[in-house]
Amino acid sequence: MSALRWAVAAVVVDQAGRVLLCRQAGAGRRWALPGGRLRHDESPPQAAVREIRAETGWDVELVDLVGLYRLGVPDAPPPPAGHCGAPPDVLVHVFRARVRADAPVATPTAGCHLDWHPPDALPEALTPTTRAALADALAGRSGVLRHPPAEPSATRGAEAALGTEPTGGAEPARGAEPAGADIPGGADPSGGAGAPPGQRGPGTRPTSRR
């Protein structure tokens, strides 16, 4: 079993209720939530605010936690000699957030096409984790625990779903379906802070609704 890594993402909305999504150049050019990986000296909320500002230029206020989304292939058998192992296990903390101003406060990083989308007109090309997190957030759910279904190609990366998936967004690693493709913001799951031993994100199991 691969080590568990932590990442963050957020469903960011503006005053009009539109959702901010990021489309990476690689991984099928799918849309994902903005986000990235944790540093060893910060909490998930701190990482979310920092990563979103760095990736999008927007300063945001976190409202609550939509849920935890586990990326990867659970209980994958060891690979044959000479072959790559299972993709890393990544636990993404997805927050609900709103912008603090009417315009970005910084210059966003290159490589991510940002756009605002009305909740009832979201793009079809969403990564799996982004799709699951948006459905939960727009339904008003909080505190859900999910393991979004992987796509056929996801065996090449930790869920070719959060943008590249994941973060960011909702299309995380850059390139053609790289490992860690479902991590928000193109974060490399191998560089994130490890979670406490044995901590795992269980399957779909909403714990509360609003």
C-alpha cells in the first residue's frame, strides 16, 4: 500500500454564485478545482488559502469543509518485477470558499486557464473528483467522505479525475495523464505532507447535510 498524501482544493464562488474552475493544458484539457498540496508546516485550511491565491490570484475566505476525497487505487496488488507500482494514495480536503474582493489581488501562475461557470452550466469535461465535489458542494453537503470512481485510464495516475486531478484543480498534474492526475492544481502527490499512519479516506459516506 502506498503512503497517504494530503492535498487541498476548493469550490470557490463569487458574488454572482459562479464557480471558479481551472483547465490545465494536459490531461485531456479537463476542468478541475483550484488547489494543490500541503507544506509540512501548515494546516489544510492554510494550504487551501495559499494555493488558491497562488494559482488563481484570488484571495478567498473558507466557509466550511465540503468533504474528504480519496484518490488512488485502494488495496492494489504489488506490481510485477520491472513495472510501476500503484499510483499514490492522496486524500484531498475540499473546502467551500468565497472570494474576498471584486478582482484578483495577485497574478495567477501560468499554465492554468481560469474561468467562472454558472452552477447550472458547468463544463462537461470535468475530472471525476471535481465532478463529485461540485455535486456535493452545490447540494449543500458538508463533511462527506468519498472515493470517487476512477476512469479506465486512472490506473496510470492517482485518479485521472481532479483535472488532471488532482487540484486544480477540481486537473492536477501536468502532462498527458501523469501520475497524480486527479490532484487539484497540478500538485505532485509525491511531494505532499504525509498523513498520520493508517489514516485513510473511506468510501462514499456523507456524514451530514445542510
